[in-house]
Amino acid sequence: MSNERWEKARRYSHIGMHSNNNYVYASQYATAFEILYKSDTPVDVIALPLLYNLRHYVELMLKYNIQYLHDFSGSKRVLGKVNHKLMPLLDLFEDYWKLVKLRYGIQVNDIDLMSDLERLIKKNR
């Protein structure tokens, strides 16, 4: 990026401001992932930051969906203290999602999607 474009981007950015919303945070990690992925930088130079962005995106999206589904699920189970481990987050998300589907009669074939998500998370441990 040229200096002029960088200065313009910084000038119109809201550095230091945040939305306090996991979806917005997650989208920033997804954007960073895409920028790294599309770059011409050798993969051995960016592999760890690339994977970190992907992992953090998954964590934040699980937290966002858990928060969103909580009221709809009718569950008394809560996330509790801040948790960065993906398997407990996946477990709670699955619990809420199953309750929401049952409570509202949602019929969707999500077996493959849930299986893929679980495999992805197990690879990130």
C-alpha cells in the first residue's frame, strides 16, 4: 500500500474504537486471514499468523452464536468465565443449537456441517 493510501486509511479508521461485539471482532480476524491468504508472502512466513486468525475467528463466532442462541434455547446453562478453549465452546453451542431446533421445530440437515465443525476444532487443539 502506498504511503498516501496508508495515511488516508489511518485517518478515516477508528483506531482504538470497538463494537464490543464478537461478530465484528471475528470479521476482523477473517479479513486479516483473507489478506494474508491472498498475499504473495511465502506460506512458511505467514502460516502461524494465518492459522491463528482462523482459530480466533472460530472462537469468536462460537461465542457470538452462543450469546445469540442463549435466550432462544431456554437453557439455564451459561458460558461462565471467559473461555478460550474451543471444545467447551463447541459443546455449549451444540447444546443451545439442539435446544433451539427442538423448541422451534427447526428441521435442517446439519449433520455434515456440525461434523465438519467438530473435525476442524479437533485439529486445532
